Amino acid sequence: MIKCLLVSLLLFSTPFAKCCPFSGKTLEDLRQDSKYIVADTPSLAFPGILFKALSDRLGSFENCNSVATARIVEWKANRLYTAYYTNDDACDGGNSYGVIVKGAGLNPGQSVATIEDSEISCL
């Protein structure tokens, strides 16, 4: 956490701008953690723009038609994130892959983490 603060301050940007608090965890871990509220939201058509921006990390998902979505609220810090992740075995081979963005939009510039083989990795 201190590392994130120092990097943010050095770059003269908003503190914690690109840092995320859940690296190394899974969505299921977040559901069990009292610091977060995780609410599943309706699936939506595959948002290629999000996955294309991170294709070097996530690969291509040509067989994917939709993604699951979840809102993640870090309630003590009053921060909202949205997870867009695969959950169809024909699409991802039985593992979840996805992107977590700040806020509720589909803007790849707001990506703070990826989900790779169900584990969250901060960018």
C-alpha cells in the first residue's frame, strides 16, 4: 500500500490512481472479505475493447460471446470497481479471465487489474 502511495505521489497524480487493493485474491476471496461488497450484475455481450487492450496479457477470446459482471465496492474507502470476466468453459477452458476497472464503465483506460486463471493481478 505504501509503495502505491509513493508511486502515485512521484507521478503527481491522484493518490492510489492505478493501485488496487486486491492483488493475489480471487473474486470468491473478495466475496468472503468483510472489506468488500461484491454484487453480481447481469452478463453482457463480450466487451472486446476491454480484452483487446490487454490481449498481450490475456490472449484472444474468439469463442466468447458474453462475460459475467460484478460490482465490487471497497466500502471503507468508498471505491467502486467493476469486474468483467469469462465464465463459459467453451470460451476460457474452465478458467476465469477478465478485467477490473475503476467505476462502472467499459473504459480500458480505467483498468486497474486483470483476472488470470481466476487470480486478480494489479496492473
